[in-house]
Amino acid sequence: MTFELKPIPVDPRPPKENNGSLAGTQGIKDNFTLSTWLLVGAFLHGIASLVLPSRYALLPVLVLLLHRIISTMLMYFGVTRNIAMDGVHIGRFSALIPGKDGTPPTGMADRDIGVIMLATRSNQSVIHVGIFWHGRADSCYVSPLGVFGPGYNQIGEFMSEMQADLHKHADELGCEYQLPSRFRFCLMVDEGKSSDFGIITVLGSTAWVNLGERATSNQIMVICYFRSAQAIHDYAHGPVHRRAWNWWNSIVKTHPHLSIMHEMYHVPKKNWENIYVNYHVTSLANMGARMNMNGESLRPLFDASRGALRTSKGRMGSGDGTDNEKYEKTAER
């Protein structure tokens, strides 16, 4: 089986992302129902009606609505650039993992991957028992405030602290590349010593909001890709994560409205694959690791319209890209 890889160019305009705070724009929008947002809008319009002459009360709403309609139509007819397509690569592509030193992949799915899914949510309730004061509680506190409830902001602060510390000590930690996703992780090691697992231990991460569970305050999840399962364990026992861990143990009994979870997987080589069609770089494709190829530092993304990358078996190294042809011939009959 011949092994041929053609790297693809990536749109230099990536899609916009929220900041690292768990209570960012998406979190705030998700914390209130549609009816609440409509009531807020009605209240603001009522204020405008009191302040402005009646003939002008609707003017701000009409101007904003007209602006959005015109902008949408201009993009639809191709007069202006469709900003929703920023970062989208037209065609099929697949992500492979380069070596720790930036060497290009030498085969399909030729490296192990460690995956961890971290999630949190703040549960709404109408029950309020006890007194909460400056981070302490004398009894159980159940919050009706969603992401604005006690303790949830601290979870976001610990995530931001880990991100900032890793960025500050990037050289010491051997984190040569800055990950482009909202959470930038790499292996934390004590005393600034380099990791036994190489330069890039964490390949990348992507954050998600689960919109299918309930009307508001859905769980927020971050999926992180590591070079090994051992790297995940080592990171978990690093000093910054250890502080967050200790904080959680100290408040878990008094903050039952806060939920956290994780799932972890070790995926052996030749047992994973991915395909993206007319898609932006996300998940594993959004990894921070780069490869050195033809004198350039490139994302390890390859044309999946040719060779072994055309099929799932091919991408896992157990096919040559022609294994789907028998199904296509059967369908033509």
C-alpha cells in the first residue's frame, strides 16, 4: 500500500471564539430561557418609550433589524463575504498526528491518543437552605442562579489560572506551540523540568455546550486530546490542577448545585480516524502541534479525497482507500 499525503492550506481567518471563562457569552445566553430574553427586550423597549418621543420609540429596533436583514441578504447574494464561512475548508480533509519533534506522520493513525472529556454545569433550583458568605457556607446551599450561582465562577477562574500559568511558563514546560482553541493545555511539570513525553503532550481541545438536556444551564464540556493516557494522569497531579482539585474537595458538600464529571479513554494506534467535509478546523483537527514539511511549519491536515484517506478503514491503516468501491458497485446495480 502506497503512503502519500498532501497537506491542505487552511483559511487564515479562523472562526471567532469566546474567551476562556465558563460563564462567557454562550454561558450567559444559555442561562436564560427565550421568554426571559424577550421580556428583557420588552422592558428595554418600555424604557425607550418613556425616554424618547413616541414616534421614535421603535426607531432603534427598526434600525437594528433592518441592518441585520440587509447584511444577511447581501451575504446571501454574494455581494459581501459570508462571515459564517470564515475558517471553513471546502473539500475533504483528515488530521494525523506529527512526531514530538515536528516530523510528518509516517502512517495512518500511527500513534496512540489519550482523550479526556471534562464537563461542568450549575443546576437550577428554588431551594435555598443556609447562609452563603464569602465562599463559606454553614449548611447546604442550592442555587437558583445557574452560572451566576456561588462557586461556578471559581471553576472558570481555575480553568483560566491553568491557561495563564501554562502560557507564562511555556518555555520551561516545553510547550513550544500555542494551542488556538479557547483552553490552551499542555503537560504541567514541577520545577520547570521538561516532560518525558516530549514537546507537545496535549494536542488540542475544543469546548462544547450541550443544548439537548434542558432549557437553560446546560453542561459545558471540554474535550482534550493528549499524546498518551499517562500524560493525562501526570497533568492531573500537577500543582495548578492540584489546587483546583483541593478547592473542589473543600466545597463539594456545601455546593451540591455544582456538577463536574470526566470521561477518559486510551485509544491505541490504528483504532481512530477522522474526516471533515466542508468544515472548519475543530476537535483533533484543531490541535496545536505542527509538522515541518517542505521547509514550512504546517497543520497536520491532509487531503482526504485521494489515497487511503478516502475511507474509514484506510484512515485507520487497514485499507488502501478502495475498500468502499464494492459497496458503490452494488448500489449501482
